[in-house]
Amino acid sequence: MIAFVVSRGLAARRFMMEVILLGMILVIALVTPHFLSVENLLNILQNISLQGVIAFGMTMVIVAGEIDLSVSSTVAVSGVVTALVTGKLAKAGILPKESAVLVGMAAAIALAAVVGLVNGIARVRFKIPTFIATLAMMNVVYGIAGTLTKGFPITTLPIWFNHLGAGHLFNIIPVPAMILLVVFLLVYGLMTDTTFGRAIYAVGGNEESARLSGINVGLVKVVVMVLVQILAAVGGILVSSQVMSGSHTFGKGYELNVIAAVIIGGTSLNGGSGKPWGTLVGLIFLGVIINAMILLDVSEFIQYVVKGAIILFAVLLNSIQQTRR
Amino acid sequence: MNVIEAHGVRKQYPGTLALKGLTLQFESGKVHALIGKNGSGKSTLVKILSRAIDPTQGKVFLNGEDVSSCTPAEAFRRGIATVYQELSLIQDLSVAENIFMGRLPKKGIRIDWELTYRRAEELIRSMNVEVSPRARIAELSVWQCQIVEILKAMSYHPKVLLLDEPTSSLAVAEARRLFDFIRELTKRDVIVIFISHRLHELWEVADTCTVLRDGELIGTVTMKDASYNDVLRMMFGEVELKVREGRKTVSDEVVLEVKGLTRGKKFHGIDLQLHKGEVLGIAGMLGSGRTELLRAIFGADRFDAGEIRIGGRKIRSPSPRMMKRAGVALAPEDRKKDGLNHIMSVNDNLTLSALERIAPRFLWIDRMRESSLVARQIVDLAIKVSDKNMPVSSLSGGNQQKVVVGKWLNAEPRVMFFDEPSRGIDVHAKQQIFQIIRQQADRGISSIMISSELEELLDVCDRILIMRNGALVGEHRSDELGAEELYLQCMGGTAT
């Protein structure tokens, strides 16, 4: 019954998620006065940015009809590689820490791109479903990260590096939020204004018709799998910059949060439809709820329950829309 | 005798009056064809008769009893059965299981298989067909599946049997076998109402033909008194049946050459040449390998041996992408599954094969160029769409087919393949599609066309190749022979 009413509403109103989000913000603002303070709102922005960067990559992957569960491990290994390379270069006296970290970041991004390439090739060349290939890859990469750190956080990072994840532009706007905005605009442009974006939708919506239209289906899939990994590396660099260390324990559970934001944003798990704007709304939605629960002192375990329930509900809405089509 | 009647049936949909007050009746012992182009109201009428929808006004009577307020399930119990186009059989179960689905005879809690098969056997024998009750549906051909569907409906002893386009996916020879079976039904006390797009076949199966146009009853004629043109005129009003203008001479320039193309048991040793501006037909029964051949040339499927040359240049390991670049296009057989992206809009579908053309600067879509390509096809092909941003799934079958053709024309091909371009679209749209093919030919674009309706090939093509059991066995200029002869050649017989 509820599902029916909701689905009716969905069909009628395109901006349902936005409306729900605003309604929710209103209620939370009434219950917890501190919620609407500038400080708290920027805090939310800061918190969604790290996973948000990855979510836009995941939007492309899911629209293309695939999934990437290995992003969480990439977050960990990127921080580790950045810190490790910086430390090694500085110790060997080749470069000072301050500039060595740039090489470290480049190495982390390159490694992530290789992971994405392997995921993509496994899918395209060997027809392994990305669900399984990336699940396996998640373990492989996590293991690599742990091996590199030998189990301890690496802290060989220069002071300026901290600004990336924890700095503020004009002393007010969090730097990660700016990075999130840039990534959003780039992905938005890529998906709506380029033929590559068009091809992503074509491949996800009907792979065979895309192939018979002369679209390079394999290339599209490999590229989106690489892009999401690169964005996961950016996320990982931001995380390690906030904490000023690299550790294999970072990023745990990110994949679910990221996928949740994408689905709440209305992207279909069947591929072929979804928008970066929706993902932005989904990110804010999750960010606001988690923030409200923290302000309201809800226990951490209840937070898990709520988050899981929201994801299930979002998928439910999604499948109702599918069957109504 | 059973009689079903509709009295003053009107159906108002938001914005359109689908039926404008129809009164008609059908009696048992005959096969009644119900025809009309898309939008004539025939599907609406069928749905009202089967009680799937309610009329806005008017009543339906079965043997004098008002059944207008029955639910579909009640109507079915009272004897109104419908066999839909989409086959509802379960592939992995046997014929008998499908027929008695949901009411298999039981012995205690176990299924009484012996009785199941015996009953199925009796039913099959009483209907004079040859199907094994133990055969799995997956092993049967499409026409046999249609027969099982009808057997299933007949097992409920219906008074009315509505057949919704039973032949749309059948080759002509298969359709004939189905007709023999349907004719058999007239010996029973059942009203058979037969809906079809294929005009030619009505004379073989139906006794009467009822024509609807724009929601009105145009008339009912007995088949033996009516000519093809009579029926066509009833369907369309006064429109000329487009007969192709004098055939121009085709140039000698070979644009596509295939030598010794072979793929396992599908086809072997295929040699063909396609000339500039030529429309070449491949005639063959379902399963003759014609679709597989076209798909292999287009690079959609692999092949084992042979070579393909386009404009004299040999194509190594063809793929759809490579063939598109070489100037080849394919309008596939299964429009829904292979031809279109149903989530996407008309606009996006129309540019899907021409992405390079709308992005002159690497990847970046030039909106001006995009909308001019889209607008050109919508105008040139007369695609009926109120807003190009509507999903392509909202279009009628004929317009969807035009989108498939249009999206390839935007890629500016030299050679186009049409696999069953007229499947599931009404006669009017068919004529438009054929006209488009001819117009492209006049502009120098060559085509290869496959159709199960050989009359169409005779109408559209310059030259026809005959394919049988995976090999090309004959070649004719299309003005050399008639449809009957072509059928015989395709089936492997000789003219008598």
C-alpha cells in the first residue's frame, strides 16, 4: 500500500527526492536548532565530499550497467601508496617531502587506474560479472594495502598535504567540497554533453543495440571502470590528507555508502538511466541523515540499521518504477 | 450455434474516441477475420470482447446473455478465450504440462502423469494435429507453439476463440500449416475471430472479413466474393496501392562482394555481389540461414571462412563498428531487442549510430548539428512524434521502425541491410518503409532486404536470391517470376 502510494507520487513528481530532502531538512532543523548553523552545514559538506567524489564515478559505472565494489580498498591503498612513496623518496634524499608527495599521489592514481583496467578487462574480455570481479579485487587490493603498511599507519606526509582534506578556502569553504564540486561538474559535462556520455547510457540501456549501432561497448565499459577507480584514488588521497597518514583500514564500507547515494539519487541498478544531479541529492540526503543522527545522539549501531533501511527502501522504489514502466 | 454480439460499443480514451459505436456479430462455425490498420480500433474491440477493458458505452452479448460486466476471468469461464501474440508457454515444460498448467490431474498429492499425457493425446488427436504431448516446448518451432497455445485454449471448450495475430512471427509455409489447423476448428461449435496484419493470408484462412477504420465499422465481406484491392480499399479508403515506378537500370559498380562465406551449419559457400543503387532481396523460409548470413556480413556474428569486400577493399575480422565505418548499416530483425534503446528518447536513438557526426570536436556534442540530423530524419521519414524527447517506446511499431532506419541514414551508409523491415507494422507504414528503401536506392544507396512475405520482395527488390538450407540456390530478376513460384523455390519444390 505504502509502496503503491509512493510509486504514484514518484510517477507524478520528478523532483520527489528533492522535495523529501527539503522536508527532512525542515523537520531536523526544528528538532535540533544547531543543525542549520553554518558550521554544521559545512561540516556535512566536508563529510560527504570524500565519498561523494567516488559516487560520481560510480554513477557512470552503474548507468553503464556495471558495479565496482573494490573502491573501498582503493581508498585505503591510495593513501598508503601516497604516504609510502613520499617517505621513500624523502628518505633516499631524492626529493623533499613537500614535493615528493606529488609523486606519491600520481603513483596512487596510476595504481588505481591499473586496478580499474583489470576490472574492466575482466568484464569485457573474459565476461566475468563486475559484481564478482570487483568483489575479488576488493580483497586483493586490501591485502596489498595491508602488506605495504605491515599493519601500521604510515605518517611520512608533509604539513601542506593536510590542506587538501582539511583545509578551507577563504577560511570557510572546505577544500574537499570544492573538489567535489569540480568532479560533479566534470562528470555532469561528460555524461550530458559528450558522445562518450551518450554511449554510457546506450551501453547500459541495451548493450546489444549499442553494439549493433557500432558503439565500442568494451571501450566504454573499461573507461568507466578506470574512471571510478581514479576517483576512488582521489577520495583515498583526501582521506589520508585529513588523517595525515596512510592505512589499510581506511575506506572500510565506502562502497556501500557510495552505491547507496547513487541509488537514492534515482539511478537504476539495471543500467541505462540515472543522473549526476540525482547522485548529488542522494549524497546530501545521506549526509544530512547521518549528521542528524549524530546530533541527536543516536547510537552508532542504530545508525547502521537506518542506513541499511534507507538503501533497501531506495532499491524498492527503484524496482517499483521499473515494473511500472 | 454460438453468437457473440457487440451493440453500440463506444470506447473513449483520454483525447481519442477509439470506437465510435460499433454494432456487429460473429457466429460459430466460421473463421472471421478482423482487420484494420493501426489505430483503427481493432485491438480495442478485441479487448472489449475478451473483457480486458470496459466499453464506455454499449453492451456485449454471448448467446443473448449480457456479458458486458464480466471480469476477464468470468468471461473466460463463460467461454471467451483469447490467444495473444506473445506466447505464454513455458519453454522447459512438455506440451501436455503446458496445456494443463494449473490443473494437472492428481493422484492424491502426486501428479497423475499417465492421465495428463493421455488427456493431452486425446485432445491432440481430436484436433487432427501432430504434436507429441511429451515434447518440450523449446524443441518445437514457432508455429507448433501457436498450435499448442490454441490447443490449450480449446481444452477449456470455449465458445469464442480470439486469435491475436497468430501468424506475425511465422514464415508463409508455417502459417499455412497453422491455417489448416484453424480451418479444422470450424467443424466445432466455436466462433473463431482472427486478427491479422497480413492481408494475403486472409483468403486462405477466413470465411468472412470485417474491416474497421478510424473506430468505425466499414463493413463485413465474405472472402470468396472479395478481391485483395476491395479489402485494401475498405481499410484505407481511396488510396492507391503504391506500385513501383519503372525500374531503372542498376549500375555495374559492385559495392559489396561476398565470397565463400561459411558458418558451420548455418550457411555455407555464400557468394554474392551487390551493385550500387540496387535493392537485393534474399528469399527463404525461416531457418534458411538468411538472418544469420546478414548478421555475419555486418560483423554482428562470427563466420568460419570466406571474405567480404566493400568497394573492393577486403574487410578483415568485421565488427559492427568497423562495418559502420565502411558504410554498412543493419536494421535488425528484432527491433525491440536489437534495434532500439527503449530507455532513450527518439532524439537520442536517432543519433546513436552517428555519434561521431554530432561531435565534430572530439566527444563534445554539437547541439545544432544534432538537432539538424534528428529533424531531417523526422521530416524525411515522416516519423509521427509530437516531441523528439519522448521515449522511443511511446511510438507505434511503424514509427519505431522508421527511427531504426533514420538512425542509420544519419550514419550516411552506402549499403543498408533490412531484416524483416515490415514485421509487426501496419500496411500503410509498410508501404512507407518500402518507399524509403526505393528512394535510398535512387540516391545510390544499395540495400539487401529479407522478408518472410515474398510478395514484398517482388514489390521492392530489383533482384532476388533464393536461400535454402544455408545455401544460395537461385537468382531471379524480380519481374521474372510471381509469388507462387518464388514460394515453391524457397520451399524446395519445383513448379507444377
